[in-house]
Amino acid sequence: MVYRCRIEVNEVTPKIWREFQFHPDVTFHQLHKIVQAVMGWENRHLYEFHVNGQVIGLPDPTFADMEDREVWNARRETVKKHVHEENSDFTYVYDFGDDWQHTVTLINIDSTTTDPAPLCLDGARSCPQEDAGGVWGHQHMMEVLLTPNHPEREHFIGWVREGYDHEHFSCGEVNQELGRQKDKLIPKSLVKRPEDKKPVKLTKSVLNKHLKQLSHDQLIDLVKGCYGVSKDMEKFLAVRILGDEAVESLFQEYRKKVEHEFFPERGHGKLRLQEAKQAISEFEQLTESVRSSLELKLIYVENGVDFTLSYGDIDERFYYSMASMYADIIDHVNEDETAELFDEFEERLEAVVSKTEGIGWGFHDNLAELHAQIRWI
């Protein structure tokens, strides 16, 4: 059995749509991944489904007490449990900042098809750009790109992804991507696993033993092979080979990622705090630079303070995140026996506390208490 559905992006003209099929026993999280591949999104943001008045997404246990609505876990809820009538529809929301809303309609239940693999059947036009600013931003961008002498045209041409064509759509390309992810996009019970084979895991001891057996040229080939595996691997090798120069270059890149969530070059900050914190975590893992990582964390807090000073009080979750990051900075400063980190960041740490005076939610008092814990004061 398969569900055949039509999905289209709401409020966009001309319509961006797809028809596709999938096994109804997939979870909503798997359906999210299918939709990402079918539409052409890049899976960089949060999502949720609205089905029969129920919200289905990925609950965040950190802020569960602050959630004023029930969110069912998308990793546990199957589509078949909530959607089972032809011509019924539900909503898929992607990127809570840009708020891309899609209508998904179950157009047919085919009980004759036994292949559980998802398949794209038809569609039209390319997916909007990530971080385009939602429907309005996308429509404005299209208007600019289709107007030869528009004063903003050069800016947008430089911003859109390479090779972007708003009319392009290929079922073949989509199905190639769906095929690559097939085992992740069908019900777990239907995934065929090799029998009597234990999962293979590379341990450090096995790695060390293998590396010692390689010749100089073989080691070079191995490192070269690693370089092309992913962008993160390229960054990792750059840090290890180029040193401080690469760390500084990466710092500027990740600084822009953090600042973009508060004060982007275009539009208003979306305050996707989780994405900003993820950028900090990635930088920390790639570089292992304590000083630069602390600098990035302090920039996160400083931008958060500047944002609330610019736009007014936010909410408890926002201030909790800022205070937690500030506490982490204080912990690292106190662990440094040389006091060099304190000397470098002393004035900025104190300035953050001073600037928060008058902000609600007890934010100033919280930061003041944390600042008083610095062992070097």
C-alpha cells in the first residue's frame, strides 16, 4: 500500500507543487525528510505538521515546561494513524522564521503497490531559496530577477545558489535523491538488514594499528581522500594544517552565522537560537580553540543583549539561553589558571552586565550574580 499525495507551497504564484507517493507506515519525521527531498529544501530548519487540529513535531525537552500547547513526537507518530481518508489534507510548516506553509493532500490510497520506497511522480518549478524571507521575500526576489534593469538585480544574482532556475524541476533528480536515502524513508520494519552480521565500528585502537601499517604515500592518499568527504572535514584539515590562520578565517565565518540570527544584513533577526548555538558548537569541535570559542559565545550573549535593547523584552526562554551561555563563559574563565582569559574578556563581561540593567525577567540580577562568581575579581 502507498499514499499518493500532492504538496504545494501556500500563497506562492505561480504554484510550486509536487505529486509523490510513500508508505503510510512512515513516521511524520520520515515524511518530513521525504518532503525535503521532493520539494528541494535543504533541511536546515525546524518543522511541524498540523493534522486534524493536532501539532506534530520534535518536542524540545529543554523548554517543555514553557510550551503552551501539546506537541506530539514526529519520530513516534505514523502518518497512517492520523491520515487515512482520500481527499483529506493537512499542513506542513518549515522554517519557523520564514514560515513556509505547505498544503499536503492525500489524493489516492493505492493498495496494489507493494514497493515501500518513496517516489516523486510529477511537479513544477524549483523550490524557493532557503532564508529568502518567506513568501514576500521570495516573490520580491523573483520580481527583481525577472526585471533586467532592476537596481537590486545584481545583489540577488550574487545571493541565489549557483545554477538557480525558478522554472527548473526534474523528477529524475528528485528520485535519485530519494533512492539514495531509501532505507531512511521507509518503515523500519520493512528495511532489509543483512542477517548474522554485527555492525562494523572503527575503534581508536583499530585505527592506530591500521595507520601504523600504512606507508608514507598511503597515509598521504588517506588524508587526501578525507579532504573531499565533506565541508566539515575540509575545515578540520585546514585548522590542523594551516593553524591560526584557518581558525581566524573560520571564526569570521561562524561569527557571521551567529550575528545573522540577531541582526541579519537583510530583514529582521529570526532569533533561531538553536541554530546560533549549533554554529558555536561546530566551531568549537572543528578548531578546539578555547579562546576563539569563548569569543564566539560572548558575541552570542552581546548580540542577545543588543537585540532586546533594540526591540524590547523578549521572553523567559530567550533570557535563559543568554544566561546559560554567560554562565558557560564564566566557568571557562574560572578554569583558566593563568587568568589570561579573564584579562582578555574582563571589560566585555562587565559591560554585558551593565547594559542589562532595566531588562525584565530578572535577567540583570542573574547575570550580576554570575559575574560576581569570577574568581579573579
